[in-house]
Amino acid sequence: MNDSILSLLAKYDVATPRYTSYPTVPYWNFSSLDNNTWRQSIAESFKLENGELCIYIHLPFCESLCTFCACNKRITKNHNVEQSYIDAVLKEWQMYGKILPGIPVIKEIHLGGGTPTFFSADNLVNLINNITTGSLIKDDHEFSIEIHPNFTTEDHLEKLSALGFNRMSIGVQDFDPQIQFAINRIQTYKKTKEVFDWGRKYNYKSINVDLIYGLPHQTIKSVEHTIGLIKTLMPDRIAFYSYAHVPWKSKAQRRYTESDLPAAALKWEIYHRGRVLLEEAGFKSIGMDHFALPDDQLFIAAAHGNLHRNFMGYTTTQSKIIIGLGASSISATRNAFAQNEKVVEDYEVKVNSGIFPSVNGHLLNEEDIVIQNYIHELMCLNKTTLHKELHDNDYLENAFSKLRSLEADGLVVLNEEEITVTEKGKLFIRNICAAIDAYLLNKEITTQTFSKAI
């Protein structure tokens, strides 16, 4: 690695948002969004979208704890929790049904976790059937589920396929035994391949694999080994995520220390080596951390400028409405966000009492919407144009000061108001977005808020 890259890593490996939303969650103003405002936002966006929407369902239960995971989860082996939780999710969906001014047109359903297949196949069938009853389903819909191979059966995938599920995302992270022990996720290649084979058998048209770089004890050799095995499976997509070390948020990450994690320079080398191997295998880079085969819809969307980004990451779906169901789920409309209670019991109590379970949210103002579009274009198109007439002088002065510094480092090219991300800059896209984030320009980032950029 040359000295130039090393100096950039030292400069830009700082706490930075991941920008699955703008404003980012720590800067939401919940006082701007009461229940009536949220209902109105849902109804108005529904009309503008001709009823088309996406549904995210958070299923937080896991039988075992993966220590790298910073998601909202509940660790238990008690499967008696399944029915009461599903009942609450369906009641929440019914609450939305009462305010939607028409028949929902479902473009996408995503089951996330937790471990969605903690739930029995029959319970998942019951959940989906009750969600889709009374709705229309788009012909080109995408129904997807996150898979932990150790807790997934052929029955799960067969029955979900019969309901229209056609995408799955398999968590792998790394196949190295030492790393798997550190993150408490012992998962064999054989078991992973078995789930892959079931997915192909039941016609899941797109299979994604999640890999992570920057895990404890990870080396270039371990990533080479893992990607070598992944190449034998040939998924359609690969998400190659940066490990987010946030022990103040996820106490399980205290099982290992920062000294067990690869330093920024090695972490970058691990990413770079992984990227080279994936590209040699025929995968094309998309956005900041995704790869896809040329015939996959994600790559096609990116090639045609139709890539989108939301709370679920990069997606082909352009819908402006996401209805999040379940504990900690986040919903989004054209001009608002709302997040549910994170504690399962509190979520169930509110829903069963007929109360919307949101405990955080934000009503976007005009500047929020403008900057949201800038960041979306940078993340998905690698370019955007600032509209000076829409901002005050303080914002413009601060933003362009940071952008000129990024340009001096070769990460962007500025042409009047136009910002273009360079090839080198794509590795630092989070830092580039942060340069035009009005909330960050007004307030310092703390290391106890966001994970590091690299």
C-alpha cells in the first residue's frame, strides 16, 4: 500500500454515518412528528405513489448470539414467543390498513432480523398470507428473506417460495474457524451450500451472500479462503460490508477488544484484496459495498441509473413508501421517518392497545429533502449538483470548504456546483456525503454515535 493511501486512511477513518437515511437517526427530531402528522404523511405519499409500497418486517428472535451483530435482537430458545409476536405484527398492519386510502400494491416484502427462520415455516406462511390478503402484488415483486443457514430448513424455503419469495440473503461473514469462534457463529461451508442448493431448487432468482471485512482476527488469507469457497457457490449478489465496531451500542462486541481487530491499513488491504478477487470472479462493483453478476437486477439497475438506497441498503425498488412492521422497524414516506419501540414487550403492549408503536421519527423540512436527494445521488450515481439558491451562505461556505479539501485529496471533482466522485473517492463515499450533511456541519460527530468510515 502506498503512502498516499495510508495518509488518506489515517485522515478519513473517522466516525461517519452510513447514510441509509437522511437525516441520520441521531439527528431526528421526534417532536416534529405526532401521530396525526404521520398518518397524513402515509396517506398523502400513498396517493402520490398510486398505492405502491414496500414492507419490511423485523423478526428479532435468535437462538444464539452472533457477537459482531449490532442489530436489534432477542436471544431465546423459547419458541412460544412466535405466535404473540406475529399477532402483534398483524395488528400493526391492520392499523396501517385503516389509514391507507386504497388497496395496497405490494412491490417488496423483506423479512429481516434477528433470524427470520427462528419462526416455523407455518408461522411465516400465516404471517405473509395475512399481510397480502386484501392487497395487490406487483408482477415484478421482490419478496426476500435473511437466512442464517444453521436455523433454516428446506421446509422454510419451499413454503416461502410458494408464496412468491424469490430472493434470499445468506449470512456468511467469514469461514475462518478462529473468526467464527470470536463472533460466536460456527457455520460450515457444507451447511451453507445445503441452503444454497435449496434456494436454487425452489427457484429463488437472486441469492445474496453477506461477507464482512474488519472482523476480529481477520487476515488477507482468511478472506482469500472465504471468497474461494463463495466462488464455488456463485451467488448472484455479494454484500461486502465493513464491520461496524460499536460496543457502546452492542455489548456483545465486548467479547473481543479493539486490539483483536485489523488496524485501518490492514482492514483496507483486506477489502481491496476481496474486491479484486470478486471482480476476477465476474462480480461488478455497485455502490460502496455491493457486488453483483452482470445479469442480476441490482447491477442492471445501477447500469441504467435506477439504483436506489434505503434502510435495507441498495435496492432496485424505487417506491417512496416503506412500512416497517415489528419491534425497532423503521418506516419511511416521501417526507417522514418513524421508528418503532425496540423492546419486544413494549412494542406488543402498544400495538395490542391500538397505539402506533413509534418512539422516534422525523418530519423532513425542505432543506432535508434537498440534501437527502444529494446524498442519494452520490451514493447511487456517484455525482450530484448542489443548488446554491436553496441554501444559506453558512451551509454553502462550510460544505464547499470540506468539498475542496476532498478535491485536493483526489476524492471528488468540483465543477461549479457539480460534484463527481472519483474512482478513488468511491472508497470514501461516506466521508463525501458527510461533507454536505447540514446536521454534521452544525455539530461535531462523536465516536459514540457512528462507526468508522473505513
